[in-house]
Amino acid sequence: MGVPFENADRIQETHLRAHNKKSVLLRFVKKFRAMGYMIIFVVLMIASLIIQKTLTSRMEKYSKVPLSSGLSGKEVAEKMLRDNGIYDVQVTCTSGYLTDHYDPTKKTVNLSEGVFEGRNISSAAVAAHECGHAVQHATAYRWLTLRSRLVPATQIGSQLSQWVLLAGILLLSFQKLANLGYWVLLVGIAFFAITTLFAVITLPVEYNASDRAVEWLDSHAITTGNETVMVKDALKWAARTYLIAAISSLATLLYYIMIFLGRRD
């Protein structure tokens, strides 16, 4: 009768060793995963800083290059709107630096003071890009339409997501409230997912507006030769700010999803 008991002890010891090895492996995987997230976020932060700095540098550089056609940003915008059959959009001047935007609710192309008055490559690039959004609006460009429909939900999501996510993570730290924490965290993830979707949908909207701007400036001889190359370069770096923002949002969303799945385990 002694042999079976010895075998049972050996089997139990083997299982215990296997369990210990598995626990050590799981701890290593979690630490490695946490380190991986940290590295990704640091890389994205550095990339964002580099892109923003390069964009500012390019805009300043091209703002010193006179436009051969001699048009101001305001005149470029007004001409592009007219050439596309748009007469119900006003071009206005707004304060700030790189605060240029198209407002579809008011139908205004809002140009910063430097762009509005400037007669240089940067001014032409920015003015034409913003008018590209006006053209998208007038032609019911599908990605702009979809993004506009997401604005209300995105505003709610951006205001609530961080607070709801924080509340969910805090609740998960209490054993008796863990089940509630899972649901709260899931709601927070849903809110954040909306903002991420908005950031992703923004990409084709911005790239398309830049393509429209470059094509119009070149085909209507507002820019020629090397000027068009500089416009493309400026708008390329502007678009990359949206690209890195979308990638960062996706990475953050995946991070919260992994927290949810990890706590579920």
C-alpha cells in the first residue's frame, strides 16, 4: 500500500512544480507586457513631439517663401471656393497660430491672422486645405459626413471616458466591487472607443482635403514647380499630426482592453 501513496506524493509534487513554473511565467509575461506598453507610449510621445516640431519648422520656413502668384491666404481661399461653385461660405480671420479651421455649422473658413494676410507658401497651403473641407462639405464627402454624425457622441465620450475608466479601475481593486468595476470599465472603454473611431475617421478627411488643396493650387497655377512641392511637404507634416494622434488613441484603447481582459482572468 505504500507505493500508491508515494506515487501520489510524486504526482502532487510534479503538479506543484508545474503550477509554480506557470505562475512565474505568468508574472514574467505580465511584467513584459507592462514594459511593452510603456515602451510603445514613450515611442509615440517622442514621435508626436518630433512631428509637431517638424510641422512648426516647415510652416515657419515656407512662410518666408513668397507666393509667385502674389495672392494672400484670404484671396486663395475665396478663389478656391468660387472655382468650386461655393458662394455661401465666408472667409474670416481668427486669432491665434495654426488655429485655422472650417466650421460646417456656420459655413465659414476661419484663417489665423498670419494665414489670412500672408502671401506665402504656408498661407496658400493652409487656406487651400481648409477650403478643401468646404468642398468636401458641399459635395457630401462620405467620410466628412460620417465624422460630423459622430461629433455629439465624441464630445460625450471625450468628456466622460477618462473619469469612467478611472472609476472602473478603482472599483476593480476592491474584491466586493470587482463585478461592478468590470461593467464600469467596459462602459469607459466604449466611450473611449468612440473617440478613437473619430480619430481614425479623421484621417481620410484630412488627407483628402490636402489632396484637393494641392491639386487645385497646381492646376490653377496658384503655385508652380517647386512651390507645389513645398505645399505638399507642409501639408504632409500637418496630416502626420492626425496620424500619430490616431495611432496613440488606438494604442491607449488596446491598453484599456488588455486591462479589462487581464482582470477578467
